[in-house]
Amino acid sequence: MHSSKKINQFNWPHIPQNLLKLYNNNSKKNKIYLKLRWRLCPFYKIINYIPKSGNILDIGCGFGILSNILALESSQRIVKGIDISESRIIEAKKTIRERKNIQFLIQDIKDIDYKIYDTIIMSDFLHHLDNVRQTNILKTIYDKLNKESRLIILDVNKTNSIKYYFANIVDFILNGKKSNFRSNLEWESVLKDIGFTIENVVDLSKGLPLSDFLIIAKK
């Protein structure tokens, strides 16, 4: 686990002011979305598992919340957020300002050069895809990933719990379609079948309304 005094500024449920200020030029609707996402997703916990330096790729970055947190927390991180949603990337780009260690692009995952990244993150992304596409993406990443690099997946654990059912409702409200969640054990099995080694599985649901968990894997 990576930690520092600087990381501690994010170790509470409130949005850090330096992050909130980046979204001053976003619409009121997007600002509300930002606050809601912060309350529902353990961004302030995720960063403890991300290296303090290196090239980082945030796949399905949306409005760039996680990408921005990582870039703000350490100038030694070079962060790239990608998404196929043009409207979300347009809003994410407004947050860059004069910073040199972050960029946002509209890019399809099949066009990515995975070898240049030390850490690849997929946060609440895979459950928007069907099982076949999930597996195909992970196979592509595995084939092109450096052995020293890490794949980090944040998602909702499919369990028989109130938090899981609440996650289904919230995700449908935010995205307008049914999600394809899996349990953490299912994800471990899928990753191992592809060839990944599981380094860590972390339950991040404590203190949150959703059954979030984190998987860290390497080639």
C-alpha cells in the first residue's frame, strides 16, 4: 500500500476543495453528479493503492474525477483518462487548466498502447459491458501489458446484500440501463483464467452505501 501525509487530505468523505474548484466551469448538473459520485465511490480509498509515480491510464474515466484526484495528489503521476463519451471528455478537459501531468481523450480501448502504462485502472467501467466484451478487453490488456505493470479494477461486488441491490438502483438512475455486475470471486476466476496473478482483493464497502471492492492484478 502506498501512503503519505499528502494522501491523508483525501481520507475523509468530503470532496477536497482543490478537486471541487477544477469543476467550477462545469454545468450545475455535472457539479451535482460530481458530489453524488464522490459520496458513492471510494475515490479517497482507491488512491492508497495507486503508485505515487509512473504513467497511469484511467479507462472509462467519465468526467475525470479519479484521474484528477490522482494527478492532484502527486505530480509524479502522468495520468491519462479516456472515454468514448464525447460530452464527458469535453467536460473533463475543462478541468485540466495549466497542469501538465494529466490529459483526457476520446479513445476506444482497442486503440490503446498498453505497454507504455505502469498502472491501468478501470473504475466502475466493466459492469457496463456484457460478459464476452469484459473478457475480451481483459485478454487484450493481458496480451499487451508489461510484466511490471498492474491492472486495478474497482467494481460493485454481486452479493445478496442491501448494498448490492442499492447499487443496481443507483447505477440505473445514473446511466439509464441495467448493469452486469459480478462477484469478486467471479472476477478473480476470470482474471486467473486469462493468466493474471491476483495480488490483492480489498473490500472497500465499509462506510459506503455500495458493495465496492478492488482487485489488483499483474501479468
